[in-house]
Amino acid sequence: MADKHVVRFEPVGIEIEADEDQTILRAAAEQGVMLMHGCKEGQCASCKSFLLEGDDVEHERYSTFALPDFEKEEGYTLLCRAHAYEDLTIELLNYDEEMIHSGLPIQEGVVEVVSIGHVTHDLRHLVVRLLEPETLKFFPGQYLDFAVPGTEETRSFSMANTSCREDGRLEFVIKVYPGGLFSQFLDTRLRPGDRLAVTGPFGVFTLRDNPDAPVVFVGGGAGIAPILALLRSMAERGIGRPAVFYYGARRRRDLCFTEELHALEEKLPDFRYVPALSEPDGDGWDGETGLITDVVRRRETALRGADAYVCGPPPMVEAALELLPALGVPEKRVFYDKFTTTGEG
Ligand SMILES: Cc1cc2nc3c(=O)[nH]c(=O)nc-3n(C[C@H](O)[C@H](O)[C@H](O)COP(=O)(O)OP(=O)(O)OC[C@H]3O[C@@H](n4cnc5c(N)ncnc54)[C@H](O)[C@@H]3O)c2cc1C
Ligand code: FES
């Protein structure tokens, strides 16, 4: 068994024990400490932190876009790739007081496929049932890591449902990439009754308390999954905050969950669904057109005091992260999940 070391996080004053053979992020998650993270693969920089004391740290492979060499030399580290070989004190550059203490310890589990349906030509609706553990606590908006059968790889997928308390079911929306390791397997080989190994829950894309503050959701592609979870949870919990969901798709055939989103407009007291198409040619479309961030820029002029939730492909998320603060959303109130893909390198 590998040696353990104490890792202290400042300024929150939380201590964990980390095995040399696990990353610091993973050790924290296992102990119910939910640190800021995104890809968990050294690509997105969400987990970047600073070594205050101790420097005996080894990193697994990461992208130098996320951690350039000069930053590493100054003492910056990526917690999703870092292994501690001595006791450390680490300054968290990015943390969320509300989330850090609410972390649910991650669990390893096995799920059985219930159904795989078509949401659009390239989005699939995967429903699974937990076999073990029988139930899993998670916050709406979080995700699980799925082991890709026959490989050492994992892929992350966000739950679109709000809990699995009643029937152990979990629901996902998954984009099929040509040649995609997991998504092609899902599309061509996975069948109801098959079993998959999962780990989780992970993620900090969860609805934060801010009574009465308006909420702006911006999503694209499979990014609809955790946003659906947040909207469904608002409806279940009777949260009547003014809310709008801007969803970007290419063409009409890429739109999904339209009926449910319109039903949510009826159910939630002040909610609007605004889909937009970036390539509407010949679709007979009379709704919004253009990139979803351009639509937000056109329609929203004053977002001071609003909270924003952004989820989807990295370029869309990055554009939204620039735009929303410029429209008045406080930077710290823009919550996001970037659906980074391993293949992008
Ligand atoms: C926190 C988090 C949550 C996520 N949640 C979801 C979710 O709910 N639903 C979902 O569908 N995905 C989600 N993802 C992405 C998901 O984890 C996989 O990365 C994605 O499904 C691709 O996996 P794959 O094995 O099918 O493809 P891979 O084998 O990883 O690669 C796909 C192939 O397509 C290429 N490729 C990769 N990205 C693109 C791109 N953007 N455009 C064109 N070609 C590309 C690659 O170069 C490669 O050849 C999430 C990711 C993160 C980090
Ligand atoms: S770089 Fe660590 S979570 Fe993305």
C-alpha cells in the first residue's frame, strides 16, 4: 500500500489524507471534499491551485495550455493530475464555499442499461438502473464517470434527472462522435441488460441558493443534460426565480426535449425557453438564429445580479464566459461545465 500524506487546503483550512498513488483531487473527492474541477484530465485548468508548503509533487500527463511550464516552476499545480509525496499546504485559487463542504463522497458502482433511445440524429438518451449501490446521492447537475468496457479509459456523463431515490434510474444525454470510443460503443454495441462500471458523483455544476436572483442558462449539444436536471429540480422544488434557457443548435433536427421545455414554461412561474439555430437554411425556422452567445448578446442587455449556468462544447462555454460578465453577471456567479473530450488533446 502506498504512503499517505496530509494535504491542507487554504484559505478554507480543510485537511485530507492523500495516498501517493491517487491524485489529490480524487483523494479529496473520496473524503467528501468537493474541490473545483472540470475535465479531471489536465486539460481545462479548473483545478489549478498553488503550492504554499512542500514541493514533492508528481504530475500525471497534462496539457501545457492548462499548466504552462513557467507556472509549474512558480508553484502552480493541477490537482486532478498531482500526487503528493510529502505533506503539503495548497492554496485553492478557485473554490466555492457552498460546494466544498457539501461534497458527497464518491462511490464505485455498477449500472444496468435499461434503454438507449434517439433524442436527435446524433444525441442518444441512455437510461440505466443502479445495481450497486442500490441508490446514489447526487446533486442535480453532477456527473458520473463511465468505464469504457475493454479499456482503461473513462468518460464523463451528466445526469439529466434529479435523483435516483425512487427507482435507482439515471438518465443521460450522450452525443455520438464518429469514431468516439465510448459513444460509438453506446450506439452500436451496448444493449439493454448490459452492465457498466461507474464512479461518482463528481462536479460542481449545481444550482446555488440566491433567492429571487434571475437565472440565465446557456447550453449547446449534450450540454442540455445537466441544464435539464437543474430546470427539473427548480420545478420539483417550486423555485420560481425568473429564468431563461438559451439553447444553441445547428439545425432544427438538432433541437430536443422541446415539448418538455415548453411544459416547463407553463410549470415554472417565470421561465422562457429560447432555442436558436446557427444553420437554419431550409428549416422553415422563424425563431432566433446565430451562435447562441450572439443571441444572448442581442436579447440581454442588463444581467446585473443574475446567476448564469453554462454547459456544452468548450468553444461555446469559452465565448459565454467572456460575454456574461460583460453583460453584468458577476464573474463568480457564472457556473459552468465544459464538455471537454479526451480526443481533443
Ligand atoms: C464534466 C464533463 C461532463 C460531460 N458530460 C457529458 C454529457 O452529459 N454528454 C455527452 O455527450 N458528453 C459529455 N461529456 C463529454 C464526454 O465525457 C466524452 O468526452 C465525449 O462523449 C466523447 O467521448 P467518446 O469516447 O465518444 O469520444 P473520444 O474517443 O473521446 O473522441 C471522439 C473523436 O471525435 C473527435 N472529437 C472530439 N471532440 C470533438 C468535437 N468537439 N468535435 C469534433 N470531433 C471531436 C476526437 O478527436 C476523436 O477522434 C462530458 C465531459 C466532461 C468533462
Ligand atoms: S485540469 Fe484539472 S480538472 Fe481540468
